[in-house]
Amino acid sequence: MEKMTDSTNEEVAAVSEDAVSAKKKNVKIDPVTGQVVRGFWQEELHRLKKHRSIIWFVLPALSLVILFGYVPMVGMLIAFRSKFNVYMGGGIAGAWASGTWSLENFALIATDPRIGLALKNTLLINFFGLLITFPLPIICALLLADIKSAAMSKFVLIVLCLPNFLSWTMTVGIWANVMSPTDGMLNNFLCDIGILKEPFDFFGSNPWFKPLVIFLKVWKGTGWSSIIFYAAIASIDKSFFEAATLDGASKFQKILWITLPTIVPVIGLQLIMTVTYIMSVGLEQLMAMYTAETKHEQFTVDTYLYEISIQDKTNAPLATVLGIVNGLIALFLMLGGNAISKKLLRTSLW
Amino acid sequence: MKESNQVNQLKRKRFKIKSSPPDIVFDVIKIVVLVVSIVLVILPILNIVALSLSNGYRNPQVTIIPLGFTFASYGHVLSELAFLQAFGNSVLATVVVTIASNLFMSMAAYPLSKSDCPFKKGITTVFIVTMLFSAGIVPSYLLMVALHLTNNIWSVILISINNVYSILLYKSNFLGIPSEIEEAAKIDGANSIQLFLIIIIPLCLPVFASCVFFSIVGTWNSYGAALMYIDSAHTSQQPLALYLYRMLGNTDKNTSDEWLITNKSNIEAATLIISVIPVLLVYPYIIKYVKSGLTLGSVKE
């Protein structure tokens, strides 16, 4: 009670203070609420004054974001200059001056002979990757959530999450070693039990490359990705399960009718985030998996962009244009997915 | 007995429960799947540890027990200048990125967490747009050229400090701080910097801890930016992850040293093991703070 009167007193004091300062400055006061009426800029300025001691806190992050996020966006304009070559010397100014305004760089996308293969490989890996890497963490979380002992579930979690924190070079190094045709454990084992007649070079084999990319993604990411579903399952009200048990529901039925419907929003959000990266397989993984034998399988949008812009520096205009298109596709997938999830699931990414 | 059977039948009718596999099937699947996945994770790691401790054995193959136990590969790795330089670069990058990123991003999140922050919508949009859209490789590379930062470890450091996602994370955590605490601190005469460092950060320690650990692991492991900005002629500037990438990709055998040739895979294994030690040191803390709600679902206005 005392607290309430205290706070109302304070409010009254604040309002009257406002009113006094308002009278001095000839500012309008709302007759109903007794608060000062300000226009947009006046309001923002008032808030700026109020928070002047902390608003400068955003400046370091803001300047970094402007320098490394927005300045390159201005630099994107170079895609609209004809015949620019950024590697001729003279830096960006020289490249800028060498051409005129034109859209000819965008035509490169249609005429480039290798872009089809890059797109095909990227979409194939990501489509089948999605089919496999997306449901597995959900299944993993369902199994984890069913472990009764807390110590046991913690142990399983610690082991299964570990690969996510190993770098791609480490991951590829580990498996290239296990699958090595000369001294690998796997080949040794498969030859011993008679499945293979002679050692097989998994990392150097073209038909095995795409499955291997997906397998390494599963090995590295499944445990960690399951955490988010595991947390969602853990937050479900236990009484639902108890009631279902009393009604004689089996574990499969509980998963189908209680767990899965409850975590649908989480699944939806994760799906949106995954689909957003449909144009990218992951440069670090693919570069680490590079072998001379499989370079046509490894040839994706990521590696193509890297090759023509940084590694061999052969086609900067195409790389610039491709980068823009790539960014726009990701942007639209993200915005579209978010709009769908807002409508259907009532959850939003931000 | 009869009655209970009838009740059960009724229940089945009412809820249209179809017959489903019994729980024992689920339990068997669960145990088999989890045991197989644990073995799949642990076995390759034990294999590479064993290999790093072995002495040049190709045949018979090393499984999980070292053959010809020796630390010679580790000794060789630790005496290699390029490795030590790369290790030093990675330590520098990780320390600077972790401190700067978490300080700057949490600072930016603090005013944005106030409901009456000036230009709140505008500033938030400026941040989020960079999360949704990036200009691509070439313009970023040109910027680095213009800043004279190519082939310099600082290009990787500067570009890694930005992390809009952690701004959102910090912001949603600051929302939960009661304003009374801040007012009390102000009355006690704390200025805004003291308030932030002494009151806010300790109050949000779990989220700070998890963001710090993720910065450490992320910076230590990633080499995508380094691949863009540091070419193979400047090995003194490369971070450890890039060194590892180039080591694995390097297939030429231009060495006359017999020991180096027979122990090639052992040396590579030892390099990988040493490089993963900092991550393993941080890993227990990551697991500890996982439950502090580090999910995108929790990031909301």
C-alpha cells in the first residue's frame, strides 16, 4: 500500500515537473493525461537528452557495422560499371574509372558456362542435406529427452555436442584419417570382414563426395542442433505426459500427439533458418574437403565465387554480381520464411 | 477385471487410439541409436589421438591404441616456426575479438534495451539489415585493400568483431534487469560506465559467459575470412585454422628427411590435437551455460 502511494506521488511530481518546464518553453500539454505532447523529432530529442549518458554506447558497434557492413554495400555499385577489373592496379578508384554505367555484368550470369554446374551441385547437396540433416536432430532430441537418468543424459549430450566445436579442418582431418585408403581404420575393418576386396579412397571418389559432405554435416552438427529441440521438449508441461500415460498412450503416441505438436514453432523457425542458406554449402567445409580428383563435385557456388574472386582472381565482375544475387536470394528467403512463420506459427525470428 | 477391460476399450474408442508399437521397441531403438552415435563420435577422435602418439606406423594400422608410443610428433610440431606463428596469431585474434566483440556488442545492446531509447527503431534496423544482407566477397575484399589490411591478421580480427546476433541476445537479457537496481546505483553516484561495468555485466553473467565462450571457439576455429584476406605467401600472418587447412591440402613430398615422410600422418594428427586443446578447455563451460536459454526463439522485441 505504502509503495503504491509512493509511486503515484512520484508520478505526480514527475508530471508537474514536466508541466513546469513545459510552461517555460511554451509546449503543449495533453489535458487528459497531463503529459507533454511532442512531435516526432521533439520526442526523439527529448529522449536523446534523457539518455545522453548512455546513447553513445552504440557508437563502437555502429561504426564497425557501418564500416564493414554498409561501406561494402556502397562498393556493390561497382557491379554496375562496365569492364571493371579490380585487380589491374589502382584499387577501387582505378576500377571505377575504367568503365561507364551499364548492366552488362549481370548478363554474365546468363552466359557463364560453369555457373550451371555450380548451381546444380549446390542445390543437390543442400536439398538432400536438408532431407537428412533436418529431421535427425529432432529424432536425436526425442531420444535424449527419453533418458531417465540426469547424469546419463548429460554424458550423452556432452559427447554428441563435441564435434560441433571442432573446426572443419579438424573434422575433415579426423575422417580423412579414418577413411584413408593406405592406413585407415575403416578400410582395414571393411576389408577384414570381407565387404571390400581392396581399400577404397572415400575422399577421392566422385560418386561418394556429395554423400560424404552430408555425412560430415550430420556428424558435426546433429548433436548440437538437437539442443534447441531438446530444450523445447524439456519445457513442455509434464502433466500432459502423465495424463497421456494414464490414458494408456505409448511412447510413440506421446511423441506423435504431444511432443511434436508442441515444438512445431521451434521446428518452423529452424527450418526457415536452414532454408535461408540454400545457396551456400559452406566454404570452409568444401575447401577442407578439396582433392584434385573430386574438384568437379566440390564445385559449388561458394567455391566458384572464391575461385574467381580471390584464389585465381579471374572474373571479379561475375563474382560481384553473383555475390549480390546470392545475398538477395538469402534476404528474400529469410523475409518470406519469417512472414510465413509469423502467419502460420505466430513466431518471428526477430 | 472385466470392468477395467471395458473402460480401456471405451478409452480407446473415445480417443481413437490406434494400436502402436509397445514401449520396449522405442527403448531398444533409443539405446541402439544413441550407443551407435556415441561410438561414431568417440572412435574417430580416439583414432587420431592414437595416431598422433604413434611412431610412423602405416602397416599394421593404428586403431585406438598407439603403436610405438612416442611424443616425437608433438615435439616436431612445437619446434616448427610456422606453426608457432600461426598459434600466436590465433591467440591474438581470439583474445582481441572476444574482448572487443562482447564489450562493443553488449554496450550497443544496453541503450537499445530501454523502452524510450532515442531512434530505437532506426538503430535496430541498421544493425539487423547487416545480418540479413551482405555485399559479398568482392566489395569486402576491396574494402580491405583500401584499408591496407590484406595479408594482415588484423583484417580477420576487425571483421570478426561484428556480431549483430549477440546484440540481440544481450538486448533481450538486459530487458529483464529491474530498473530499480539501476536507479539505486545512480543515486549512489555511479556514472553510466560504472553502472554498466559494475552492475549490468555481473547481473547478466550467464549470457556474457556463453557469448564469450562462443566467441572464443568461433574465432579459434574459423578460417573463412582468413582464406579471403591472407594469401599463401604471407604465412607469418595466418591464423592456426588456416595453417591447418594448408597443411591438410599440402600433398607435395619435397622433403628428403625420411622421418618426416614416414611420420607425415602422425605429425598432422599431432598438429590437429594441439590445435583443438584450447577448444577442449572451453568446452565444459559451454555445456554448463547451454541451459541459459541460448536460443534464437528467446530473442524478441
